[in-house]
Amino acid sequence: MGAFKSFSRKRGAMKAIAVTPGKKQLGLLEFPEPPLRTPTDVKLRMLEIGVCGTDKEICAFEYGTPPAGEASLVLGHESLGRVVEVGAKVTAVKPGDLVVMVVRRPCGQPQCGPCAQGRQDFCETGAFKERGINGLHGFMTEKVVDDEKYMNPVPEALRPIAVLAEPLTIAEKGLEQMWQIQSRLPWDCAHAGAQGRGHCHRAVVLGAGPVGLLGAMLLRSQGFETFVYSKESGDSPKAKLAAQIGATFLSGASVSLDTLAGQVGNVDLVYEATGASRLSYEMMKYLGTNGVFIFTGVPGRKAPIEVDTDLLMRDQVLKNQVVFGTVNAGKADYGKAIQDLALFDKLWPGAPASLITGRFAPEKFADLLLGDPGGIKNLVAFGD
């Protein structure tokens, strides 16, 4: 597969980074600028779009489906845009506002209760669509039009870090489910106070990518004693960021899971953010009494691994453990993520911004999506 550039500005056209699965090509292509079609439509000028493993897997043609009748799919689902035009009945946003967009759209099938109630992140039919992933163009383009109900307004003060809202929604949704699950037992701290309801609990975060570190920030903001376990060295930028937010960083290069568990004690929560199944199931052996294990990663198909199912099943029964997976997020999770980004920046000034280690012009798409630019979170930046 080779990257290519095929863009020459025509009247009414805009540039977009897109894949063409049938030809296994990635390029900077030309698309017509979308018009407003309904009274509740909103047009955005895209500012920044985050790049994650999903985008790279689509560029490797592991999945990714263009809209019906089209050959190409515009990439990008981690968004930040500015409103430039609104339909006659739009009330949620106005021109000039910053917004972050919801990614998943309802399946529209009458038998699907979650989609009918605006919780398409729990879609039962699998016929949902996702911008930049499945059946809908994404946000790596100059202009985007969508309905106001998928818009999440962002305070102007968060402009430098607002693009992190979408990856943070993964943790927001996961921890919200965790608190609901743990309400089945007397698990809240007796005297949490200003320390946060999680202050008497210990959490292990597997992985120090953007999803893992944002999850660690959310856990620390709720009072959890938090340990971040990742392959990087103890003096890496990721380790220093973990220390800045008050988490303990342990390097997988020098610390075994057995040693990790001995240092942590009873592991109340594991927040997995690696997509590494072998590591995750090894860690599951150390989950403590009344513990919760949250899967957020999606591993590629590799060779089978050996798992001690008897031990895991015994522990899950005898220790009242819960294991669940979580994907995508609902609109409420976006609102919480935007609020918590502001909180993180107040608690640890500059920490969220330090996650963003590269901003790339659209013309650098090949370096960004096919290469390895390093850093933590890299963005496509169309600019203000």
C-alpha cells in the first residue's frame, strides 16, 4: 500500500485525509464542501483532529467502511471544530463556538432500545455508524456538517486541550459504569470528603498512552491511589507525567506483575488501556476482593494465549469480582470529559497539554498515519 497525494483546489472544494479501501490507498483528496441540509444542521471549520490506533488500523485496511455508494472514507473521530454556520432552528450552539463531536450514530432500527433512547454507544443491532470509521465520513477535513444534537460546546479557555475530550470519554464512561456496579455493595469510602469518593481504593492503569494517562488523571481526580504500569522506562516523559499527577509509575521493563501486585496490595480496580490480551489476563490474576476490571482495548487477532481459567473463575466467584468491557461513549460522557479537562488543568497545570506532543499539517498525513512520529498524542491541525 502506498500513500499518495491528489489534491488541487477547485471552486467549492475542500481537502480531506481519506482512505480508499478498494485500492488500498491513503491520500489527501478533494471533496465538495458540505451544505446545511436541515434546520438543525451546523457547519464546523475543523481545527484539530487526534490520531489514535484506530486511524492507523484503518490505514492498514484492517477495517473501515466508506459511506454507502462512495469509494473513500474521510478519517478522524477525535475532533475539535469551530461553528461557522447554523440552521434556522439551531439553539445549542452559535457561530464562533468551539465544539467536540459525538462519534457514533444510532442504527435507526425500531427494535434497538438503546439507540431509540440516545445511547447508541450500547447499540444492540451492530448496525450503528461511526464518523471516520464505519459508514460516515470523519473529521480530518476542512469543513463538517452535522446535527446540533451531536455537538458538545467547549469553553474557549480549553481550546489548547479540548481535542482530548473524545479519548477521555472512554474513561468517563468506564468509571461511571464502575460506580454503578459497585453501588451493589458498601464500597464508597466512609469519610471521602474533599479527597474524593475513591480515596481509600487502589487502581492500576495498564498502559501509558493517551487513553491510559487520561484514565489515570480521572482516577486521581476521584481520589484513587493510582499506579500506571507500562513498558516505558521510569525516566520517560510518560513516567514524569504520571508523577506530576500523583500516580506511581512502574516500568514493565523492570517490574513484574507479581512485584506490582505486592506493592499495590488489594487491587480494587484495573483500567486496561493497552489492547494487549496476554498482559491483561496475567494482570487479572491479581485483581483483589470486590475488584473491577475494565477492558477498553481491542487486540488484534494473534496466536492464542494460555489462560488459567480455573483460577480466574474461582476468584471472580469467591472474591465478588466484576469484569466488563466498554467502547465508545454517550453524549453525557462528553459533557463530563469537557468539565474534567478543565479540572485536570486546574489540579495539575500543564499536565493535559503535555499529552499533545505533535501537531501536523494535513500535507504531512503519511508521516503521521503510516510512520512513527513518536510522542504521546499527535494531531492533524488545520489551524484557526
